[in-house]
Amino acid sequence: MRLLVYNIRYATGAGPAFHLPVPGAGYLRSSKHVLEDITQFIRQESPDLVGLIEVDTGSIRSGMVNQAEHIAASLGHYTAYECKYGSRSFNNLLPIVRKQANALLAAPSVTGERFHYFDTGIKRLIIELELDQVCVFLVHLSLKYRHRQYQLRTLYDLIAGATKPVIVAGDFNTFWGTHEIYLFMRAAGLHSANTQGLLSYPARHPRVELDFVLVSAGIKVTGFRIPEVRYSDHRPLICDFEIS
């Protein structure tokens, strides 16, 4: 099977123009061309599973296009998505922001999805997608170190309750790389598919390892790579694996 994980930054693109006329202005303008480039890239990789971080599910910014459904339709995949802030968050009252989500897409048989939420941090969503032979968790952890540590504790409890081999993937925002999640991985019985420590951020000249695919016992990683594409500020992760 093949898993592709990608923080697509709402298909707003990358490069110096993103911060014009003021820093961060690019977050307000999604691009159909960028979305199509991302969609074509994902389709060419023929993934069985896709984890998308920072997708727009139909705001004014994306021209009311649900990016998760758009990409899923192109692949012929099932998709599960949800706002990443939680139902009680003030962000759910804000235009554009309330449509900011994460999504899991899957080609195999899906037996169920669940949405969990961290108790701390602004980005709180955990998507759990259960397939026939594996359970996948998609996360986008907090930018604050202390909040990330609390979130990892919650994530550990969810993993401990899984009855199938587990994959945990997403944008961990770990500015210290695997050192920051070493104890979490040991406690949860996980190891990184990225054994070479390839860097994923920023896309133009990667300097840090923010994005991860972590796998449990029962999953054999047969290939891992980070393609040199620049449709977002992150590079995508591609992991091939077998379930023993």
C-alpha cells in the first residue's frame, strides 16, 4: 500500500509572492491552478491513502470548492474531513477560518472514521480512519512545544486502544525533529518511516523535519521518499508499506 501525506496550505501556493502585499496575505487567496497541480501530482503517485493537512472545505477563498472532495473525486477515493479547531472553538464563527480542515482519503474498504480532539492547542483535530487491516491517525500538532507534549499524551492513549496495526501521520510541527517525539514513539511502540531523517520544510530549501509517518509493529515499510515539489510550503511524504 502507499500513503501520501501533504500539508497543502489550502492550495494558496508558495514563494515570495505569498507574502505580498503584507506578510501572510497569501492565506486569503487560494489558486485553482495550484489545486490542480496538487491534484495531478497526487493522482500520478497512485496512493491508496492520502492524508491532507490544511485543506479548505468550501470558503470564499477557494471559490466555495471543497478541496478534500475535489481531490478525492479525482482519485476515486472515499474522504473523511472535519474542521481542525473543534466545535467549541471561537474559530468556527470566523469566515474562511471555519472552513479550514484536515482530511483523510482512502481507496481500500473503510470500516469507520472517528473525530477526536485534543484538550489543548488551537489546532485540535485528530482523524482516525479504520480500514480492514490498519488504523490511521492524522494530526496537525500545535506550534507551542508545551501544547504539543500534552497532545502527544492524548494521542498515546488513543493508540493504546487500537486493535490493529497503527499509522500516525501528519504535520507534527516538531522544530527539533525526532528528538522531540523520541519518548512518545518508544512508549507507543512506533518508529519513523523516514529512517534517513529527510527534511520536509520549507519546501524550497528544507531545513527541518516537521512531517512524519510513524508506524507500529505489524507494518513493514518498503519505501519512503520526499519528492522535490513546491506547490506548498511543505514537501509531501510518500510511504510504501506492507501489513504482515
